[in-house]
Amino acid sequence: MGRSQETQNKKEVRNKKEKKRKDKAEKKLARKDNEKRSMDDMIAYVDENGMITSTPPDPSKKRKVSLESITVGIPKQDKSQKPDPIRKGVVTFFNESKGFGFIKDSETGQSVFVHVRNLLEEIKENNMVSFEVEMGLKGLTAVKVKLFK
């Protein structure tokens, strides 16, 4: 009596669930078949160029590497080659009413944000200025900005 009152929509839902259940069982069987592979099929090798291959490397191309020649991490920088903290650049944009602008660094070509509170002298667009760079809330910020003479 339960199936006689079944609507078309209920039949579709039941058929979809059965199809999903069958698909899931098929996928499970396929996975079990794939798991029966041997361990040799799963091994990968790295050749002398650093490329991953399925064939073992040629022992004649093997070379010795000394443990001291391997560096892990960032190499230490020489303190004598400290970059100049004072940079030069051109004011590409400056809005006096809002109090901010941007300076294009002449060395790196980066655009650096500048705020009116970090100005030592009044600046305008296309002025050559000298400044220092600090990390601000949203990126690099120019501080101690003054006209370059």
C-alpha cells in the first residue's frame, strides 16, 4: 500500500538515491583494484637534473657532495654593504586637500605612499624629493620627506 500512493517526484528522488548508492559502490571497487598495485609502481626517483622519473638513476653519474657545502636558510648578509636609508624619487601624485600622495622611487621604481604628516617641507607633483622608507599599516610608507636640492 505504501508504493501505490507514491508521487512522481518521490519516485525520482528514490531513483536518484539508488543511482548514487550504486555509483558509490562502483567507486569503492575501483579504489580497491587500484590498491592492489605493487610498491615498485609507487616509487619515484630524482635524476641528476632534479626531475622526477620512474626509472632509477644511473650510478655512474653519482657525485659526492660535502655536508659543509649545503646551506639551509638565508645566507647572512655582509653588514658593510648596508643600503643607503635615504632614497630619492619623484612625486607622481599628491592631493593637498586629502593630504596624501605617492612617490616613485628612482632606484627600485616602486611607488611609495606618503602622508602629509610625514613631510618636512611642502611638496607638489613632479618634485624631486629625498625620503626614508618604513613599513606602514598597508605597505611601504615614505617618512622624513623633503625636497631634494
